[in-house]
Amino acid sequence: MLVANPSSVVATGRWNAMASSTALVALELDVPWDSSSGSCKNRCFELQEVEQPNCRCDNLCKTFNSCCSDFDEHCLKTEGGFECSKERCGESRNDRHACHCSDDCLAKGDCCTNYRTLCKGDTPWLQEECEEIRSPECPAGFVRPPLIMLSVDGFRASYMKRGNTVIPNIDKLRTCGTHAPYMRPVYPTKTYPNLYTIATGLYPESHGIVGNSMHDPVFDATFTLRGKEKLNHRWWGGQPIWITSLKQGVKAGTFFWPVMIPLERRVLTMLHWLHLPDTERPYVYAMHSEQTDTYGHKLGPNSSELNSPLRDVDKVVGQIMDGLKQMKLHRCVNIIMVGDHGMEEAHCDRTEFLSSYMSSVDDIILIPGSLGRIRARQPNNPRCEYPWWREGLICKKPDQHFKPYLKKNLPKRLHYANNRRIEEIHLMVERKWHVARKAPEGRRHPGKCGFSGDHGYDNKINSMQTIFLGYGPMFKFKTKIPPFESIELYNIMCDLLGLKPAPNNGTHGSLNHLLKSPIHKPSMPEEVSKPTPTAPVIAVTDELGCTCDEKNKVEELNQRLRQVMDDSKNLPYGRPAVLYRTKYSILHHSDYISGYSEVLSMPIWTSFTVSKQVEVATLSEALSNCLKPDGRVASAHSQSCTSYRADKQLSYAFLYPPQLGSTQEVRYDALLITNTVPMYPAFKRLWGYFQKTLVKRYASERNGLNMVVGPIFDHDYDGLRDSAEKIKQYEYYYSQWNRFSSGSMYVPTHFFIVATSCLDYAQTVDSCDGPLSAFAFILPHRADNDESCSSAEDESKWVEELMKMHTARVRDVELLTGLDFYRRTMLSYVEILSLKTYLHTYEIYIQIVLREIATPGDFTEMMRALGYPRLISMENFRSPNFPLVAEILIWLVKRYEPQMDIPGDVDTEADRVFFIKAVAQFMATKAHIKVNLKRLYQADGYAVKEMLKVTSVLYNAMKTKESSTNDHNLDDNSSKFKFDLGSKVAELKAARLLGSEITAKGASLYDLLGREEDLRESRTAAIARPLEITETERALRAAIKDVMENVQKTNEMLNNTSLDEASLDAKIEKKKQELERNQKRLQTMQSVRPAFMEEYEKIEEELQRQYDTYVQKFRNLAFLEDQLDDYHRLEQERFEETENSIKMMQNKLREEDRRLMRSGVREEDSDMDIPEDEGSDSDIEEGRPRKPFPTRHVQLPGYAGARLIGSMHGGDSDGSEESEIDVDDDDEDEENEGNEDLDEDNDSLKVSTSNPGRPTRSMHPQILDESDNDF
């Protein structure tokens, strides 16, 4: 299988899927996001990611814990609800509302989705009739139709049967667009693997997401739903659709959403993105809904309570469609609606515990649930023996509900082996069951189970199937297509967007039939190796050790081999092409044809056609052990009978079964060694049952079929053909392992079967001129049959079931063999691809429909017992088959009444409707059986259920007659009667049980009979009442008269309307003439130029110049006035500050003067107090009112400790220009970093001079030279 390069990982799946990124957003644990580094206002659900540490507002910010703190406030609004109401229509815009109903919301693109329908009277999308959109009708600016992918978690395909009463919008999408009966998810049917498969087109083994939980032995890390490891890019391989879009220049929106964002908000966000400008608008959108899965687990898939979440999802679909219609995009956008998987009933009580099978479960780690994956707890432990562990789980109980596989032996259709994250042992669990390591201990609520449904089971079972709906201008109108697998969606999405897909596991072009105009035209691959001519038939010398008792027929055989054969019988669809380099030749025979490989010494394919009348002959004893060399193949390129006899572990088997030969000579021709392959004896039991029993049954049911069989080599279990070198390498390992091997045989790992017939079983395989039907098997070639617990019994009890488990697509066979089938058919290549990718699931669709049938073959057995002339296969009703239903119904009618003649013409729809009504009327009147007309008309499994009603009556009547006949014979032969006590005891118990019911039944019958008397009287009275024909006629005449009067009034109204129309037409014509005259007058006036216009224009120009000059001067004046006001205000502030500073300094000087004077007196040891001169300048200055000094000193806040330099005289200069400013360190530490203004304000910290024109008062006392006082 295609394996993605881990280095090309580009996304993180369900959550981490930001399509606007060009690379994966990795989880950076070492750099935290800063939620306060921004705001989400006007940034909600932005399409561009921001880098750490800035906070985010995209839809993934919740997942990464990186949202801005106001994300919920701005982006998750719910106020006002998500829909308009009558009261809100025309409201004033309220920014707190989740969506708007104001008159400007259409222009702004934020209306509620029902704005136009409720407030403007538009018709809702649901109420409109289906319309065929022949081509996209997109508004201007859209370069391509956008694509919206709606994925619904856990939407089981059968939910669609709940109809338009529960899901009307989804039902309309299905009816009006393209749909499939179901879409098959990939295995395991879990959410993460399937969502990423839809996005990449890769199987889980290729993209790496092999489960919701997984362990990588190289990373030594575990991926879980709740862990952060899932956000690491190393887990995610392949290239999802949004990255493909970005790489090719197409913008993409978000693909998946976290659970906490409401569905309605997701819808409004997508609609908002569609309203973005052309350069910003994405063209790929997606939305995922989780509700259906959540409630499916809780309630179970069959609960009626599940209708509520289904209605919620349907409502969201309706909001999308109404929103698109509101934006006029409903004929532009393509919509795909899919599910990721289905849902099955499950319960805690149905759990298998491995502790019941293994002696110890402490050495293993089990991924439990609907499937089991086992790995060793300590991989280096010598006790870690995976094959031994598996053997301990095989068929240990008769009612075991799981099968253990080594991953290399899992069915190839699952594509679930080639990845290191897939554990070596895999448990395939039976539907409705779970597997766990051991029973839980100390359960909080014993007996209580927290779920009623689950998924993850085999992807081919019905309950795991999900839906596909396509709607839009590029999808076909009202079209139903065959089921397909989810790996095909990636290619179809690329086609819808006009992109080139990245390599993927899908088959590009296989879904072209659902598009109106597919852009990809697939072509048949070129054949790489053509067959080489066969060598001339030579006389055979028995160099191969082969013996055959009928040696006298060798020359006759050689003569037949020399004849020219017609290949059209055995190759009705052309010779398979070999798409790799090798050397092979074509070996022709009358009843089969082979492509023989000289490299492998065996056929790489053998083709033969089996008719409906084929008979399986019994080989004579002489031929049963006969094996002959082929004269057309050199002994060096042939198998050896000696090798077969020497190898005790291997035998040989025929690809074309000799028993099917039409003559003794043909059977003799099939005994060539070139018709054999190495085969384990255990596998020969399965192969023999297939050839002797199943081939005949398939041919009988399908009116003949063509079969192509051959070997497969896939030793590395990657789902692709092994090269010759790898085959030889493993052949060496085999010879080393098997000491009995001669080392000359290549042992296949699997064998394939491809069976093809006409879809219309009325046509034979060689005359089919219509569609084909195909099924295939890839059977694992193993040395034992322990996959089936019934292998010890007869092959009829287990072989067919095992083969159905290993059903496959024809495309799977092609990948494993390097062949290309159907090279010569009447089908288009797209039809061929659709045929190749179809998987026959063998899920008995009829069983689900016919729940009353004990086994699928009951209807067939009843019809056979009643004498129906041919065998009916339930496969005939897999698709509608009205001719067969009509044939059976006519036969059943004849059984009831041979003289009844019902027309059998059912070519047209009208004929079919008439035929069904006639049959139903006959059954109701003659057989008293009520049948459902609609189900009979469907001509599928539901029709079988209706026909079973009729068949059961006939069958029971026949059995009753046979029973009475047998009883009569027993009476006649009473002497021969043997009494069986055991059977009679059982019958006696049954009789007692029936006897106990007699009382209850009798009471009920008594009540019914009591009511019958009253009913009889009412019935008699009703029958005896005369018909009031006169009154009826009078009422009818009155009604007819009223109708005639209404018709007359209507005619009069029509006449009046015609007159009004004529009058209006005349008025319109008159208005048109007036309009034309006015237009001519207007043109004339526009062409005339008045004389004053030139002077007016000059004056206007001069006025404009004057106005510009005035505006400029006015602005300058206003600016200067503002500057002057600011200057005066600043001057006043500085003046006041200077005055306050001077006042403070004066006070300090006075204090200093007093201190100095006191200190001087003490130094002279004088006790005399010197009184202060009361008339000093200080006192005068204190008492005198001061005028503010016009100095410009400004003391900045925070710089109180600055020293002032210079004198106090107004006329003095500032002092030294080099003086420094001392600033407290403490203040300096408290400053903010932005102190750039400090240098600009340094001058203001110095005492500046006052205005020299204003006289100042001198006041500076004598200051000591060495004073400690710094100002």
C-alpha cells in the first residue's frame, strides 16, 4: 500500500487543521502563549495564525490553550440567539448579539441565516422544489465554485430511513442531488482514522493514524484523544486537501472545529468567510458535527431518542442552505455531506475478557473496545512471543466472540498491517461485542453501563456504513450511484476545486459518474510486458519425475495443444495485462487459458468460463493421481513432481479444476503440471470445496460466470506485489525453515479469485451486452485452518464463511498481482473503474430487511419446495430486479388460481403500476393477504418480504397437507409404529404450554364475541338503511351549479384582466414615448453651452484658489493661537513653581542665618544674647507681599534631591555650564525605563535668570564656603 513519507507531514487532523498555514502548527511547549498580549475584537476566527507568544483568535486557539483572554466574550457570543424572530426584524445593531437582524446586516455579511425568509418574506430553501443547476451561478469575484464538506460523526447509513419527518433538509439534499446507498469507511471504523482518510485519500496504514489511541515504538510515545501528543506533527502523514489547495494557490478555511464552538457559530463563521473580499476568501470549507456520535454511544443506534440530535444536525444543514441562499450562493457552492462511520448496538454485558483465555494478562497491553490490539508491556522480555500468545486465544470457547490474527494475516481488504504502530496481534471482535483485558474491580455502579452503542468493527458490516450526499452545480441531479469507499473522496474534492491530487490510495476517475462534467479523464494503463510466443510442443521426456498411468494418451494431448484455440470463450473481457517487467507466455486449452511465468514456474493467472449447466465430474482413479509435464514449457521453467514428493509440508493443486471439464479429454488436458501451484494440504480443503461446490453454485445463480484465479506474493504485507528478488529472498527463508524443502518452489502467500458475470442474470456471461457484476476473494495461503473454529468439521460448514471474510475488490487483486483486468469490454473505462472498486460485502441486506426470516435461504427453499422451476438467489435482489419479481408474482398467482390471467407486460412504468395493483387486488380478494404496493414496486429485498407473505401461506398449506397424509399413513400402518418416548415428552411439554394459554385466549375470545353482537346490529342497520339517492343528486346538482357559477365568474375576471392588460399596455407605450422625448430634450440641453459658462468657470477657479489660501491661513492661525495658549499656560505654571521654590529657599536661608549666628556666639564664649534685628531684610521680606519672580525654574517630579547652582540675583547668570545634577539613587531606581526626557529637561533643573527688563530684589545672605546644605 502507498506509504506516506513521515517528513511530509503537514497537518494534525481533526483539530489542528488550520488551512491558512503553509506548514503544520507544532505544539511549542517551551514558549507559553500570552493571553493578555492582544484582543480578539474584530479578529474572531481569523484565517491567519499568529506566532508565539502573541495570543490567537482562530478556531484552534482553544485546542492549543492560546486564545486571547477575551476570546469567549467576542467570538462565542450567544446573546439574541442564532436566528431572527419577528420582534428582532429591523432591530438596531447590537454588537453583543451572536448574529444580526438589522437592515444593514446583508451588506456587512453578519445576518442570521433566516433573516431574508423571516424578515423579507423569502421562501426557505427547504420549501422550494428541487431544481437542476445546470451550471454554477456565482456572484462576481468568485473564480471557482467553493466547496463545503459537512462531516457528521457516527451517522449510520440507516438513519436516512427516518425520512423527512426527522431530517427534512438532509433528505432533500439526498433527493435533489447525488447520493449512494452507503459509503464504506476504512478500518478501524473510528473517528480519527476515518476523518484523516477523507482528507488525504490514504488508508490508515499509509497516513499513520491507525486508531484513536496508538503507540509508536520508534517515538516511544502514545497518541490519545485527550493527550497533547496528538498535536505533534510527527504522527500525521500524507497531504490533506487543505494543504493540497494551498500548495496550488487556492485558499482554504478551517477543516475541523473544537467541540466547544457551537455548530451555529461554525455555520455563521463559514458564511462570514464566504463574504470576505476576493483576495481573502477561502474556497475550501469544512464543518464537523459530533452530536450524532455522542448520542449514538449513549442511546444506541435504534433508539427513538436519537431523533432529537438528528433534528439538531438537520437544522444546521437548513441554516447553511438558507444562509447560502440569502447570499445568492445556493446555486454556486458544491456541498458534500458524509459520515465518518456508523454505529452498532453494544453493552457492557457483552464483553470478552482476555483473563478468561490467558494464564496472565500482566505481560500485555491491550487497546480494548470494539477491536483489540495487543503488544508486549516489555518488548525486550524473552517471554514476548506473539505467535504463542495468539495460539492461546484461538478457539478456546465454543461461543467465543473474537478472532485473533497476526496482523500480516488480516484480510487484505482492510489494508491494516503495513505500519509499525499497528500491533502484531489483532483481535477482530464480533459485532455488538467488546474485548477487555480483565473484568474491572470495584466498579462504582455495578450493573450499570454507560453506553448502548459503539463503532470500530469490521468496515464491511452494515451497521458501520455511513452516508454520502453530493449537492451543487457540479453534481448530477437526482442521481443514485453504487456504494464506494471513503478513500475515493479526496480525488473527487480535488476535481471539484480543479486541483491535482497528491499520491493517494484512491482510484482517480472511479467516481466520475457522480459529476456532470468530470475534469479528470482516466485512461487504461499501458501494458508493460507482453506475452512471449510459446515454444513448439516437443516430445516430453519425464525429467520432472511426473508419472501418469495413461501414457498412451500423451501424443493425443500434444496434438490438442498444437491446435489454434479461440480465446473469446475463456477470456470474454480480454487478456489481463501485466504491468511490470517479466517474462511469461500464454498457454491455450479448450476449457481454460493461462498466463505462465517462467520466472515463478507457475501460472500468474488462469481464466475459464463456467456455464449455468456445468456439472462437476468425479475423476477416475486413474486420473486422480495423474500429473503430466507440459511440452510447451522447458523443464527449467516448470515445477517438479520430485520437489512435491520431497516436500512433506507442501502439495500441489490445480488452478483450473479438472472436474469441470466437459469431456474426458478436457479433464485429461487439465492434469498438466503447468496448471498447478504449490499449496499447503490444509488450504487444499478450502480450495477443493470452492472448485467442486461453490463454482457450480455461483454459475447456477448468475447464469454462468467467468473466473480468473492465480497466486499472490506479498511477504512484506504492504498490499503491493512483491518483486522477483523479494520472492526469491523469502523462498530462501522458506527453504531454510523447512528442512524437507528442495528449495525450488516459490510458495504464494495468498490466492486470488475474480468472478465476473452479467448484472442482468437473464443474460449469459458470453452474450452480456450491459453492465457487469464482479466479486473477488484474496484467500490467505496458510499451513493451517485455525482461522475457522469449525475447520475440523465438514467444509460445507466453514469454508464459505471464511471466504466471505476475505472478500476483496478487484482493484485490491490488481495491486497485489500487477495485473490489469477488463481490457476488452463494452463498458466505458469509468464504468470499469467503478466495477473494480466495488466490494461485495456479503452483508445480507435481505437479512436486515426480512427480520422475520430465520435464515436468508428460507424464501429460496420455500419457492423450491413449492415447485418453482429455477433456483432463486438472494443476490438477485441486491439491486432492483422488477422482471424477476413480476415472474415470481405471476407464478404465485397461478398457484392460487391457475385460470387467473394477469398481463405480464412490465416494460413501462404505467404497466408496472397496473401489474402491481392487479396482483395486490387478487391477493386481497382471493388469498386474503394484504401486501404493500410500494415495497413490491421497489423490487428489492423489501419486495421479497412481501412475497414471503404469499409464499408462507402456500408453503404452510402444503406442509399441512403432507402432515395429514402422513397421519393417514400412520393410522394405516399402526402396527409398524414405533413409540419415541423422548419426542413425546417434548410434545407433551409443548401441549401443556399451549393448554395454559387456552384460558387467556378464551377470555379474550369471549370479549370479542360479546362485542360481535353489538357490531352485528350496527352492521345490519347500516345495510338495511335505504340509499338517499334523491338527496345525493340534489347535493351534486347544487355543487355542480356552484362550480359552473365559479367558472363563469372566473371567465369574467379573465376577460376583465385582459382588458386591464390592454389598457396597461397602452399606458406603458405612452410612457415610453414620453420618456424618449424627455431623453432627446435632455441630450439637446446637454449639448448646448451657455455664453457665460467660460467666465463662470474662470471665476469658479479663482474662487477655489482664494478658498484654498483662506483655508491654509485659517489653519495656520488656529495652530499659532493654540501654540500661544500653550506657551502662556506653561509660563504661568513655571512662574508659580519658581515662586514656591524661592519661598522655600528663603525660609531655609533664614534658618541657616540664625543657626550660624548662634554658633558664632557660642564660639566666642559669650553669654550675651544678641537680639535679632527686627528691621532686617528677612523680616521685611516675610511681611511684604511678594510679586512672583518670572524665573523659568521647573523642578521635575521625582527629582527633589537636585542641587541648585548659582546665585539668587536676578541679573546673575546660571553659573557653570558643566555643573552636574545630583539625583537620588533611590529615585533613579524607581524610574521607568523611558527617561529620554531627562536630557531635554536638564536646563529646567538649573535656576535660570529672570527677565533683565524687570527689577528684582537682591537677597542672599552670606553662605559658608563649606556648607553641608545642598539645595
